[in-house]
Amino acid sequence: MKNNLACLVKLIKIMCGEHNFNPSLNEYPPSELEKMKGDAIGSTLYSECWVLRMLIKITEFTEEQWCDEFESDLCALWDMTLEKDVIDLLMKHEVLSIITNALCGERNERFTEILLGIVANMCCDKNVRQVLSEKVETVAILTALLDESDPPILIQLIRVMHAVAWDIVQESDFSPKWLEDAITNSLLAPYFSFILKSSTNEDLLTCVLEFLNTICTIEISDKDFSQYFATSEMISGMIDAWQQLLGCWTYEEGFPNKQLEKTAAHWCGILLSFSGHESGKAILSEYSDQIGCVCFKIMNRPHENLDGISIISVNLLDSLLPSYFNGNLLKILLLVLNLLYQSQGEVSELNGENLEPILQDTIENYCANVSISVDREILNSLLSECSENHVLLFWKAVSERKIDDMGERAI
């Protein structure tokens, strides 16, 4: 590959001439823009020669060359890879081979991070992902980088994997076998569980959870990738990650921001996916108290904050029965169920997304399973503390789901 790269560098140097700049749209008056089009990449105003010179610098990089100016130029190239015309140019000049060779050389953490970020941006293009899947040496380097301890490097590496994962999830016409093999051979699970358990970098934790949510929670024909991540170490790591990300969160208020709300949904969704098979369900039961406490906090938020996470949380609580049952939680769910009945037909954010009927059905399923999972004497004692209307709603849910009566009902 090095001989090929040497020829490529020589060709690029011939093509570039003397230009060594990357013009910005704001730097030139309209009268001069036409003059620049000969050097422009597609419909952009980015200089082709500047980009090609950057490829030469990447190819020839040594640690001694690292400086603020070079870092700034690399970041500019990173930003430019959001443009398809730039991606096409880079692919034409074998950028994946250039980056692979650079990653095999001297290791500079920031240099590595930016190169991976460039690949991650480019992987938004289907053609790039397809070419990447065929480059054995490149994917071997990517896999080896999982051993890195630098969070920014790992974030960009997981961004690459996440982009490629969508081809697995969406059953694309080509298969990224390298990533699928890394999953099914249980290569990724130990790395991700270690990150979740030990990292204090919130961006990295969020990135891992986002990847796991994509690969674990979406049904893909007869494939269940969640089984390869449903380990005791993974669940323990996820509990630690929750403490790092949301340990200080109090349920009296909603989530601090949309990103953490999304992360909480991913967290619950991943664990719920583990309950889809017996081994995963058995491991979940070992951590049922910690997981149940998180779900309790989610359902104890102000009721105007009911949302999709509520549905996932109740389903997760259902999967934890009978290992985890909290009487106060059942009271909260009956209160929510009563509110849902009262608000039927009203316009609300939850109902606008057609989630209210789903949440109602989910809570009623939970009630039905509680009726057969919890000791009847304990259940009757608990229901005797509830309002008559709430008790009626509980038994209505049980009756509609044809759950066998196991004794006298409290009312």
C-alpha cells in the first residue's frame, strides 16, 4: 500500500501547482468568485488544490510537524467533509488508504481523533461505507483502536461504527460484515461495558449508549444483537453510567435537557431489549433493585412530563417482575392510569403523538402481571390503601386480560 501511496502523493503534487489556500466565502467579493471556480470542488468554494495538499501533509506527517496551524487546517478539512462534493473528491484520491497508513504510523492523539472524525463524517455517504467494508486493513486498524484510552478518539471511533451499524439495522444491500462479526464474536461488549463502568466523560458515555440503543433495540429479521451485549458486566456498567450522567437528577423536575432525556430513553430501551431472551432476563433480575429504582424515579416525575420514556420504563418494570416490585410505584402507575382515562379525547403533547393509548395499555399489562406475580395478601393490603376508583381500574385491567383470579379481591 505504501508504494501506491507514494505514486498518489506524486500525482497530487503535480496536480496542485502552487496554490496553497482554502478560500472562505466571506473573504472574496462576488466579482472574484467566478475566477475561483476553476479550483473549486463541485458546487462549493473549497479549493481542490488545498485539499490535495492536506492529503500530502497527512501522508508525510511526523510528530515533529504537529503545530497549531496544522491542527487548524485538519479541523477545516474535517468540517469540509460534511459536503458530498468534498467526500467524492477525497474518495477519488483514496483517502481511506491515506488515513489507514497515517493511523499505522506515529501516534498523536489529536491527529488520530481528527482523522477518525473525518472518516465518521464521510460514513454518512453510503458509497464510503461500502468501500470501507471492503478494506480489510482499515477495519483492522479501527478495531484495534478500541484499545485506546483517549475519550475523544473513542468518541469518533464509535461514531464510525454507529454510522456503519445503520447498514446492519436497515438491512442494506451490502453487509458491513466486519462490524457484524465484531458484535457476534462478542468483541465489542467487553470494551463498551468497561467504558460504561469506568469513564467519567459524559460525551463518551452518551455515544456508547446511543450505539447500543441502535444495535440492540431495533428488530432485524431474525437477528437479535442484544444477546451479545446482555452480560452482567454490561448491566453493571450501565448502572454506573446512569450514576455518572444522571445520579444527581431528582424526579421533582423533568430531565435537565433534551440530550439527557434522550440518553435516559436509550438507557431504558437497551435494558428492555435484554429482557427479550431468558439469559438476559436472568441477568436483569440480579440488578432489579438498582434498575427498578431508576424506573421509579422516571415514573415519579411530574405527570405533565409523561412521554415515550414512561412507556419504556413501565415495560422494563414489567420485565423485572417478580424480582422487583414496589407498592408505591404501583400507586403512582394507578394514578397515571386514572389521569389517562380522564384525559381521553383531550389535546395533549402525549396524545398528539398517539402515545396515551400505548402508555395506558402498557400500565394495564403491568397491573395484570402484578396480579399473578405478587402475593395476593400483600397485593390486597396495598390496594386497600388506594382510592376505590384506582382499585377498580386495577381489576378492570386484570379482567380484560383474562388473568386467572387467585383469590378474593380488595376493593
